[in-house]
Amino acid sequence: MAARAQPRGPAPRRAPPGRLLPLPPLLLLLSAAAVIPRGDGQNLVTEDVTVVEGDVATISCRVKNSDDSVIQLLNPNRQTIYFRDFRPLKDSRFQLVNFSNSELRVSLTNVSISDEGRYFCQLYTDPPQEIYTTITVLVPPRNLVIDIQKEIAVEGEEIELNCTAMASRPATTIRWFKGNKELTGKSEVEQWSDMYTVTSQLLLKVGREDDGVPVICLVDHPAVKDLQTQRYLEVMYKPQVRVSQNYPVQGLTREGEPLELTCAAFGKPQPTDMRWLRVDDEMPQHVVVSGSNLLISNLNKTDNGTYRCEASNAVGKSHADYMLFVYDTTATTEPAVHGFTQLPNSAEELDYGDLSDSRAGEEGSIRSVDHAVVGGVVAVVVFAMLCLLIILGRYFARHKGTYFTHEAKGADDAADADTAIINAEGGQNNSEEKKEYFI
């Protein structure tokens, strides 16, 4: 007799897609038990995860001294992601990396801000254990932009630069560099929802040395490395002028020899107006000026003076001076002071260190030596003449006087002077008084 088929029990219930089945009573009892705070668990271990948006986060629930208890992973909404090796949550971004009695490891791909929060590891023991791991999502700045207040600046101006790092998490730190030198800016932070926008302002006084130098805005953020942007400065400045002596290349500028000077000027924009002039007098007629060159074919003493080369552009005007001293044809030695220097247009230009090739101090030094020698000789001559005048004056003062002579009567008839004196009135007794002695 054939056995009767036993009536089948009700078919097992299946949860609709996206929903979970109720846990068995035992499991419900276990899940309702007290949750052991993190650090107090005896066997369950996990770690926090920090991940950059768009990357992969890996969550690991590990069991020490496992006794084959059930491990499951829940999301911040307390939805089961994995129960043992089964994934009830229909989110394909969660993938099982490893499952064993001692570990449940799950990866989450293409992480976004919405995935941030606490994920719970549960172990069904007696009593049950639960710990959580926190996923922190880092968001690098979306854009990094430098905005310059003035695209083209003039030397000496202070310009404003702003660097903006948009939509980052956490707020970024902005650093400024000019070339290799770090500068200090002022930052402001704005929060929009879970994102932060940071703007840093830099005030920079520019000079001619800054033209073409990059200004770099660099970001310090845990989600990104070496993120930076840069802008090159464009600075206009007035000319820098230099005068060079082409001939004679070395040695003295002597009478009868030629002199050739060249003026070079550099600026931004490039100087368009350049001219030669004589500072202390009119330019000699025999001086030939051709563009940036000055030529004197036959030097003479009248050419001594200061010759200036001026150059100008849209920013301003600058000059360099050349002091000329013409030596005798017999001069063979260099002066004690010999060289080239720059006469600054103003105190401000001293900072630029412009050098010209003009002969500095030479004329003044030689002239001061000549004046000293001439003055000494004149002083000696005057002193000698004064001494001579004093001696002559004293001599004539001692020998100055009036002399009277009395000729004896009868001197005309006397044969000689002695006879005349004897025959004079008064006889022989007065002969001594009538005599006159001449020294």
C-alpha cells in the first residue's frame, strides 16, 4: 500500500526585494540585549575608515577567539548590509571581500558624502556584542583659482590677489609663494551645507624684479597632494640706464685722442626716447651723437664735463652720467680714483643698484690736487714778497735824513779843499767843524 503523501507545510516566506525578513525570536532577543560600547567588547574588533570621495572604503569586523557565532554588518540606518556571507541590502557597491568564522570584510566602492557615518558590527554571542566603525569622507577642493586685481601693475604699486578653493571637506588651508619665498595671506572660510569654501587674500607690493615671477597658490588638504595653481606677474617699470666706454677700452682719455660712449637702456615697455646732453654746459659742436652712441674724435680740455644719457618710457624717465676728464698727452699713469659709477635720479632709485660706466670722481679728484698745488705755490710767493718788503722798509727807515754842507769862503781861490778850510773864516780853530764826512 502506497504511503500517503504528507501534506506540505506552508511555503517559506520570501521578503520582497529591498526588504528584510523578521529575525527569529532568538535573534530578536539577542539584538534587544544591551549593546556593549566600543572598547568594552571582549572579542569583536574593528577600525575607523577615512576615505576620499570616489575611492573605496573597506570595513572589517573581526572576531578574536571565535566560537562560530554569527557576524553581521549594518549601515548607519541600522539596515543589514551582510548577514554572514549573505547581502540582504540591494546595493551593488557593497561587495564581500572576505568571510570566515573570524572575519567579515566588506568593501564600498565610489564612496560619497551620503555614505559617511557609523557602521555597526554585531556578533550574536551570549551576551551579544556590538561595536561601530566610522567612515569619514574627505572631499578635495573642486576648483582652485587665482584672481589678480590688476593684470598689469606698475613698479611700486600694491596689488591684491585672491585664491579660492571651492567645495572641500574639511576646510582647506591655503599657502602663498612668490617664486621660492613663502608669503602670508588672510583667509576666510564659508560653509555651505557639508562643504567649505576658503578664500585667501594676498596684498603684494611689486617691483621691477617681480616681472615674470610666478605667484603660487598651494592647498594643504588631507584629500589631495600638490594641488596648486599659479599666475605670472607682469610689472611695468621705468628704464634702467647704463653708459659704457667703447674707446679707449682701457687707460686715460688724452688730448687729441677719440672717445666713444654707448648708452643702453632697459625697461618695460622698452624705452622709445633716448638722448645725450651735457649737464654743466652746452654740448660741444664737434661732438657727434648717433642714436645711443656719442663720439668725440679729437679730445681737448674744453670737453671736460659731465655727459648724461636720458631714456624714458610710459612709466617714467631715468639717466646715467659720464664724467669726462681729458689728460695731457704726456700723462702715463692712472689716477688714484678711477672707475665707473651711477648718479641716481632720486633717492628712490638707490634701491635698484643701477650702474653706469661713467668715470666717477676722476675730474674732481685731479682738479682738487691741482688747486692745492697752485694755492701752496702762491702762498709761498706772497710770504716771500712780504718778508722782502719788511726788510727793505727797515733798511730805508734807518738811513733816511737831510744833509747840509757849508763851503768855506775863499774856497774858490784855494788850491785844494784843505787849504780852503784853513783860509776860511774862523781860521784853523774851526777847521774841524767845517769838515764833512761821508760814509
